Amino acid sequence: MKAHRPRWPALGLALAMLAGALCSLALARPAEARPLDQAPAPSACAVDLQASARPPVLLAGETLQLELELRATCLGPSHSKSVVLVLDASGSWLGQPIQAQKDAARELVRRLDLPGNPSTRVGVAMFNSSARTLCQLTNEVGRVLACVGKFGAGGGTAIDRGIIEGLRVLRYGRSVPSGERITEILVVLTDGQNNAGCDSVERAALQAKNQDVLMITVCVGPDCDAACMRAAASSDRDFLAIPDLAGLVGASDRIADRILGLSLRETSLRLEL
């Protein structure tokens, strides 16, 4: 009778135990004295662990190879943020579209949670054939929400002038004394093509980037010059293409996540055993 070597699944339980040990080591920190009735502070880190084993079925005497990848995303040091919304008020937004844009802008402001983030300030600028400031940087959420409602739609599409106006808002905000490092962000939204062509948009965006301003661009609908707005963005992850107005609120969520995520640090550890 032929003897069969024992077979085991790829040690899922062992992997889980080892993963738990690795997580404990990675996130270990000195214990702090606290009253017994005081709950421990919540962790500032989120951990993702992926594990694999080869071969998937192990025979007696065979060697098991484990691969573990641990990713920890932790809150970094808090720092100030200055965010300027640069909104499109050209004629193509007449009627319901301008209201949808305003609703999305207000949702973004709410998601930034200004009362809970006192070092974050938001300003608003708009553009059509020209550009103007609707409100300077402020941490007062009610004031920002009111500013978003101050404009109507009509005229051409001067995206380049909108970017320059957004930079003016940031420049004015820099005059406020601050001992902290400030991250500056322009969020530029449009559904069209720049009146003066893309070159002037790219030049304006380059001015912003040369001042370490993060350029987030949002391109709405089929008539938007996606190639131009992608080039104006700081990176591919900072460019959003939205097929129609229905996607505006979802875009607000993604932009808020991007801005809030600027305070996060990610660390990864890969082990092969």
C-alpha cells in the first residue's frame, strides 16, 4: 500500500498569527500612564496587510514560502492649508448647471470641515470673460458658503485669468503672519476651452506650480479640453474628468479626500520568509 504524505492548506492560521505579531511590532509605542477608567486614545494609523503562501498545498517535508506586505497610513504633523476654489461662470453654465456647480462647491467646503480644522482656510474666485475674487481666505464656513452663491453665469471662458486670480487670493493670504508651513491648493473647475488657447492656461498653471501650489483641475462634460486641464494639473492624480453634471458631487468627495490626505504619511514593509 502506497504511503501518502500528510497535506495541509497553506497555513492560513499561521499567517494570521504572524501578521498579528508584525502589526503589533510595527505599531508598538511606549505605554503611557493613564487613569484606569480612561479609554486609550484611538490609533492614528490604518493598517492593511496582504499575505500569500507558496505552494498553496503543503506536503510533509516541503518548504513553505511566505510573502507578507504591511502598509500603514498614519496622520502626519498637522499643518495649515489654504484652498482657493476657482469656479467657471461662463455662459454654458446658465440655468440648472450653475446651481449644480454651486452645490458641489458647497459640498466640498463642508467636507473640508473648517470648524474641525481651524488651520484650513478657503477662498473663492470665479471666471468667465474676466475673473474676480468672491471672498478672501477664511476659516468661517458660513462666509465661504455665502460667497459660492454670489455669482451667475454668462460670458466667455478665461481659465487662465481664473488661475491668476486664484493666485492673487493665495498671495493676499500669505500676508497673514503664520509660524506654520502652509500648503496652498488651487481647485480649478471648467466645462469648456480657454478663450486664448491652452498655452496661456499652461503658463498660468506653471506660475502656480513654481510657487509650490498644488493644482487640482476638474474637467466637466464632453466639451471640456481634457488634455489642457490634465497638463495644468500638478499630476495625473490631481486631474478629474467628469462626464456630466451628475458626477460633480462625487468629484467633491474625491477632491476633499485628496486635500485632507495631504496630512497622511504611508509606510510599507515587505517580507519574504
